[in-house]
Amino acid sequence: MYRGASIGVVMPAYDEEGFVGDVIREMPDYVDRIYAIDDRSTDGTWDEILEAAREDADANAGRDAADDAPLVTDGGASALTARASVRDSIGRVVPIQHRENRGAGGAIKTGYLAARADGVDATVTVDADGQMDLSQMPRLLDPLVENEADYAKGNRLLSREYRAAMPRFRFVGNAILSFLTKIASGYWKTMDPQNGYTAISGDALKAIDLENLYEYYGYCNDLLVKLNVHGMRVADVAMPAVYGDEESSITYSEYIPKVSTMLLRNFLWRLKTKYLVLDFHPLALFYLVGAGLATTGVFAAAVTLFATLATVGPSVQGSTTVLLLVAGIAFLLFAMVFDMAESEHLERQVR
């Protein structure tokens, strides 16, 4: 336990042979459950999880059972039958193997389901490739155990070394998705939403629609939208990155457009659910009117350009186009200002 709270770690792993075992063995002593999810790896990841679990159990054989949190003993298997095979826990490790490959988001969802069923107070997500500094975990947990946040996430973009080491295309892609996630989620101060080093409270896991969590790499972005709708507090924690021999499996040319489309759907869902269904706020109408006027303005600009090329007098058309664009942008800016104000009390930064 950590400061009186039971701690679970969800660790998704796909083809992480040579890394996953070390991550399990290096897990801090205060972690009560390690949900190691093998996402149908094609290498020796599963065997390495089992071997490391046994080693971890032997190393913690003298651990006082009274120090462990009173958790459900089946590892949440009843909620995971259709998704995965859940082995009996080996010490504090719960080995879980997917019946089919579900992607990073799918593995996180499986671990979250198990942690929710176990009633864990706080659940951390840790990649199996060793990129995350486990000594930094308390920085994510402190805002939760002090009841200052329901969700804490790492922010690597505050690190100059990280920005310098990141390839230009990846940095630009991260910046674009960060901005789109701000709009979609309503958490305007939150950065680096692709960072998978996070901690979430048990209450937040119970509140959100966990069963419909996005199962691709954009699960972090999707989760932020769901948290905002339920009024959950988010802490953005400055966090260094650890680099080794691992390679990213993300194909950014596919990742960026796919996640961007998901964020657009989520943005519209958030406006409808939070500001029209659960409560009413005119910012939803400002967004809709602004988007409509701006879209009409762009269409009018295309017509004006065509008219100009056809040598037809465009003066009136040009004025209308400018008016529509300016009005649309003004409505959108007003909506964003209202949106920022609505969620400002839900955000905090930890340097």
C-alpha cells in the first residue's frame, strides 16, 4: 500500500521479451497488484511474465500479508472472460493473456476492468518496455491519495531533453494531437496526452464508461474526454522519459488521422452530453453556430475564388465571405473561452 491506499499497476505487453521481466522485478514494494497483460505476443513475452512473477513472489515471500490491501481474489476474471484468460495470481502479479490481439488501448481496458473488480484505490499504467521511471510513480499517486485529483498523467513536453531527442515529425504530431485533445476533452491546460504513464482513482474507474474505452493508441485521449464529462479532476505532472533499446510500434501516418477522427466524435459527444443532456450551457450553441458560419465562409471563399477566376465581379461575394469567416471565428473563440472557464477548476499542474 502507498500512504494507506491500495495500488494496482496495469502493464500492457506486446512482444516485449527482454524488457517486461525487468519491469516486473523492479516494481516498487508498495504496489499491491501487478496486472501483466500479454496482448497475444508472438515472442516469449508470456513466459517471461510468468518467470518474473515467480521471481517477484519469491523475493516478496516474507512480506506481511497484513500490509496488503483486501482485494478480490479472482483478479476480476468474471468481467474478463470474453476478453482474456486470467491466471491465478503469482504473489502480487496477476498474469492475464488476451484471447486475441486488442491493441494498447484494449490491454489497458482489460487491466482497468480487473483493477475495478478488485476495488483498487489507485491504478497506475506502466509500459512494459522500461521507458517509464518507476521512481517517479509517487508523483502520480500523491495527487490522488491527497484527494487533489482523480486522474494524474505524466507530461514529458516540459523536459527540454525530451523535446530535443524527439524526431521532428513526432514532435509536430504530438503538438497537433495535444491541441486537438484540449478542444475535445475540455482540459485546456493538459499537455502530452499521448503519455501513457498515468494514475487513476478507483472512483474514476467506476464513474466512466470503461467498457467502451477506445482500444487503439488514442485511449489516453479518449479517457480524458470521458473524465471531463463526469467532472473528474486531472493533474498534469512533469515527468522525465527513460530511453533504452526499445522501439515505438506506433505508425504516426496512421495514428494521427485515426485518433483525430476519434477526437472529433468525442468532442461532439462531450458537447451533447455535458452541455445539453446532463446540463445546459450556451457554449454548445456557440460552438455549433461558429462551426456553421466558418464552414459556410470557407465554402463562400471557394465560390468567390471560382468567380474571380471566371472574371465575374466578386466584390459583394468577397465581403460576405469575410463577414461569415470573422463571425464564425468569433463564435468559436467565445465558445472556447467559456469551455476553459467551465473546466478550469478541474485542472492542476505539478512541476
